[in-house]
Amino acid sequence: MNAIKITSTAILSLLLGIAAPAYAQHEQQDQKQDRPEQQQSKQEQAKPQQEHGQQQQQQQDQKQQHAQQQQQQDRNEQQHAQQQQQQQDQKQQHAQQQQQQQNQKQQHTQQQQQLDQKQQHAQQQQQLDQKQQHAQQQQQLDQKQQHAQQQQRGNEHPQRTQEEQRVQQSAWQDHRSQHWNSDHRNWQQRGGYNGYRMPDDRYRGYFGQDHGFRIYGLPFLVVGGYPRFQYEGYWISLVDPWPEAWGNDWYDNDDVYVTYADNGYYLYNRRYPNVGIAISISM
């Protein structure tokens, strides 16, 4: 009995010993057969992840490319805006230059107009001065002619009635000084001249040392005992007596002239140039 058990146990062990390697080999073969499938399954499982990663990478690359394109577009727009701004600035600068040129032209035109006006005014003033000078020359010529005529008339000794001669001679002789140094007084001693003052142009034209004349033949009056005669529209009245050293007929034959000196008018005799008689002038 025991022998049978032992034998059965030995046979079972042998079978188990034979079956175990075979099973192990079969198991290894199955594992080998399952491993490619597992690898294929893993690869297949890994493909979506790789594709997803690639898609993400592509999307990221596209985003980066889009961001670069956007940056490039922004730079282009900025550059275009800068160019437009530069063009606008250039246009404004050109407009300012044109405005400056226009202002300079206007200013030059105004200056030229002012210069022309000044030249025209100077020409007009020169013409006016020439006319005035010509008028003055003509007036002086007329005055000289008139003065020459008066001198000629005076030298001719126009006929006077005996009564006129007597009255004039009496008036002049009565007005003769006996003591000239004490009888004579100038206008300063008389308190200043307060008579009529003739215009400067009339004075320059008819009076002064260069305009001599003779009293003889001029209109004559006696006012308050003092002789008075008319010359060039003015009445000349003697305020001083005439010096005793003068000739008896000086008022008929001597050349005299009227001058303004020391704030008053005086009558001078060319034959006795150092003595002036105070006179008063009226219209």
C-alpha cells in the first residue's frame, strides 16, 4: 500500500516536473505573443498623445507665428504712421516755408511801396521846393525891379507944389535934434518896441541893409508933429529926432534903409552908417 502511494507520488511528481517546464515554455510563448500586441497597443495609445502634442506644438507655433505676424503688422502700422506723420510734418513745414516766403514777398512789396512813396514824396517835395525857389526868385526879381523903379522915381524928384515942399521941409526941420546924444533913445531905453511887426518874408524882401531907398517922392504925412512916410505899404514914423550932423536935405537925396535890431526897428542913412533913428511901423 505504501509502495503504491510512493509510486503514485513519484509518478505525479514526474508528471508535474514535465508539465511545469512545458507550461512555463508555453507561458513564455504566450507572453511573447502578447508583448507585440501590448507594444502595438501602447504605440496606438501613444499616437493620439503624440499627435495631440504635435497639434499643440503646431498650435503654439501658429500662435507664435501669428504673434510675430501681428508684431510685424504693428511695426508696419507704426512705421506707416510715422511715415504719414513725417509726410504731414513735411507738408506743414512746406506750408510754413510758403507762408514765410509769402510774408517776405508781402513785406518786400510793402517796403518797395514805402520806398516808392518816399521817392515820390521826395520828388514832389523837390518839385515844390523848386517852385517855391522859383517863386522866391521871381518875387525877388519883382522886388528889385520895383525897387529900381522907386529909386528911379525918387531920383527923378517928382514935382511937388510949393505948399507940399514947405510943409515937408518944415516938418523935417522941426524934428531935427540940437543935442543928439541927449535927445536920442533906443527902444530898450524906451521900454521895448510895441508896434507892428512885419512878416519875415516881407522884411527879407523889402527891408534890411540890402534894400535901400529914398524918402523923396513917397507919400508923406505929419502926425503929432512927427514926420511919417509910406514905403512898400507900411507907414514909417520917426520916433527919434534926426541928428544935427546930417545934411539939411538928407531926406531928399540920401539913401536910407530900415532894419530890425536890438528888439526894435531903426532907420539908417547910408551916408552916416553909424547912427540909427528909432522908428515905429504901422499898416
